[in-house]
Amino acid sequence: MSLIDLPDIDSLSLIEQVSQMVVVRTCGMLYDHQIQYPEWELSNAKLQTLIGQYGVGGVILLGGSAPEVALRTCQLQSMAKIPLLIAADIEEGVGQRFSGATWFPPPMALQAVSMKYAEDMGKITAEEALAIGINWMLAPIVDINNNPENPVINVRAFGITVGEVMGATRGFISGAKQHPVLITAKHFPGHGDTSVDSHLQTPVVPHDRQRFDNVEFPPFINAIAAGVDAIMSAHIFVPELDPQNIATLSHRIITGILRNELGFEGIITTDALIMSGVSNLGSPEEIAVKAVKAGVDILLMPVDPIATIHAICAAVENQEISQAQIRASVQRIWKAKQKIAGIPQNLQKLGNPEHLDIAAQIATKSINVYSSISTLASSSAQERLDANYLNLIVVDDPLTCEEFLCKRSPAVRLPNHNGYQRIIADGLMLENLKYDQFSQVFIQIFSRGNPFRGNTNLLQKIQNLVKLMLLDNKLQAVVLYGSPYTLDEILPLLPMQMPWGFAYSQQPEAQMAVLQQLGFE
């Protein structure tokens, strides 16, 4: 592959150089009326201004089908004078964000199968990303989820020990590097031991430097050695590393430790600057200037992109930030763009049966089922219908579960076929649930760590309901799809003989595998 022609950095104006350090967010769908998060996702007119006039360096996408995103990335690149970085959070495969592509179970599922699948995940994700015009993978997470109460990393991590995470990280990067795509390790200096979601507030990590050297830093050192292209900062406050600034805004952490001590020469990007863990700490302009002074190369999703660009330019003109530092950041961006620009799309790479089969293997092999439901073999569907058996499906939010739950999903279809009535409930409904009319209740829980959810009291409500149903002798079995930490809180409540099931994945393949082992047909 020949190098593309990028303009001489010194031929660009200051505003053009600074704009290359900004990555903005938009919807993966084509039209403005399809925008799902208008407070964060730019309209096409604003994109045209930022890409065509200012020359921002990249775009991050969310939403839409994979084929539609292929059209969208072409549309975006056509607006740009300089090829764009086009990024997506695809830790669980391209299908996690864009329907039609391969969607893997959460990375932590590999603990229950084999870490060898990490290379497959990296390779397939990179191949399918490039197939639709995404050239920057915001993956993998290399945080160690060593805090069971972590509401945001959780099953997104490869594991709970240094060894697990390092091994899977090497595999994932090795697989992804088989394709010319940018790979990102996140979230430095380590977001695994937090009990607060930095999307909602700023977590505090009290550990000293020795702890970071022994636990949090090794996966990043490992990723650097494996050739990772970018590292994303965490919006966390670590007073033992910097008593004044969160990591994203800390020169001690970003430049002092990551750039100088660990020797990372690639792109350093912030996590999204719209997150409350950083946005609550000052104005968009102040935060952007502090982040660049700390040593980041890319400002991801600033609250006000245009104000951000002008604030950085003013800081350079006022000699708060050196022109040489801006040039060095653009030079790193140029090197990245030389690696990825000009790769043709290929929609034939999507829907690959081999890719889908590997994802299904991970989903089905990582389940755990104890015993089966005896009444499924000893009574008929009509008898269970007459006796008022209930399939109680508990979700975090009924409005955001369509990706894994619909009338065709095994969690709905199989119990219905076996004579169970159905209720889908969230935490609010659980408080007022009337189950006296039902003779037996089968509970299926869909709950995993997700950004912007924070700490909810859903688990406590589930535990209370389980206790009440056990007292009333109505609880038949429990299945959890999602976080093993939630399972750990529920299992001690269940009688030894009670059937239960668990899957890391919430996808149909995992639902089917668990339910069949429980005895549903």
C-alpha cells in the first residue's frame, strides 16, 4: 500500500493544526431526523462546518446498521480535505454498535472459555470495521476489573487479574494488527478499581504509585510493547499520582508517566469530554486547554468543538502551549493517518458465517447452568398455562433492551411456548409487582455494567423479591444474563436444589443455550 499525500504540517495554519486534534461525534445514520442524542451528535450542517471549514481530524460514530454506516463514512470523508480518523467504541465487535456485523459477548466471557478467542475478536473486529469505513477502534479495554462494584468497566474488562488482562490484550492486539486499523488501549492510568461511573461523576482512586506499578500499569506497558497505536485517558482522580488534577488533565500522569516513563510514542486521546467526570470541572475551553497542556494529542467529543479549537489557538498565541507541542501532536496524527487512509470498504466482509460462529461459540461455551426445571418434564404446557406460571423478565430499562429482547428472543419465545405468561419489569415495576395469582415464577434478569447507568438499586429490589417469593414457595428458577458480580449476590439466597443459569452474553444464542439446558424446548 502506497502512502497517501498529506499536506506539509507547516503549511497549515494554527487553527487547521489544532482542528486536527479534535474528534467530534455524530450519528451513524445518514439524516438529521435520525439523530438519537441531539445534545452530543452534530447535524450535517455543523459537520460540514467543522470538517469542511475547520478541518477537524476525526469523527466518532454511534448508531445505525453496518451497511448504512458504510455510506455514512463515505459521506463524511467526502466532506474532508484531509482524510478523517473515523472511530467507534467496538469493544465487543462492530455489531455491538452497528447492526448486521458480528457482535461478541463481553470480553470477560473469555475467562469462562479460552483467552485464545481474544485474537479472533481482535482480527474480526478490525476486518469488519475497515469493511464499513471505520479506521480507529476504541478498543480494547485493558483495565483490570478488580472491584466487583465497578458499574462501568465490569464485564467490559478481559478479567480480574493482571495475567488475564495482559494475555487477552496481547491476543486482541495481535489479531487486530493483521489489518491496517488503529488500536486503542483504555483507560489510563486504570479505571478498574472504581465504584463510580466517570460518565456521571469523577471517581477517586486512592492507591499509591507502587500499587499502580504492580497492578494497573502492567497491562498498558504490555499493550505498548504489543504495538498499540493509541491510549485513552481516564477521567479519574488519583491523588497519589497527582494531588491536583484528574488523569486527563494531569501533566504528571499523561506526559510524566505515560509519555516519558512508559515511553509511549503513539497518540494519547482523552476519553469523551462530554462525560461529567471531566466536564463538571470547568468550562469547555478551560478543560480543553488543560488537557492539551497535560500532553494529550486528541480531544475526543469536546462539549463545544469550535470554542475548544479557538481556546487552544489562543493558548498557543499566549504561549501557554508551545507551537512545537501542537506540531508534535499533528505529526503523530499524520503517522496514524498514513497507516489507515485509503483502505477500501468491502461489505462482503460482513455476515461472514465463520465470524458469527466464533461469536456464538463464545456465547454458548461461557454459560453456566445448575440443574434443570423438573416441572418442564413432568407437566404439559397447557397444565402450566392453567396453573398460571409466570416468566418474569427483569431489565435495567424497558426502553433500551430491544437489542437483545423482542417477541422472537428465546427468553420470551421458549417460556411462552411452554405455557408461561410474561411480564417485563424494571426496578420501578418490581416494587409494585403483584404475583399472588401465579403459582410458579421463573425469573430472567438482564443486568450488566453499562456507561451512564451508575449504581442503581435494581439488585436490591431483585434480592428482596427473591426472598419474598421463596417465603411464598413460588420461585421456580433464576437466570442472569450479564454480570457475574450480580450473580454472586443472588446465588447465596437460593436453596441448594434450586435451578439457576448464567450467561455473560445477553444475545439470543446465549439465551437459547441456557434455556435449553434448563429444560425448555
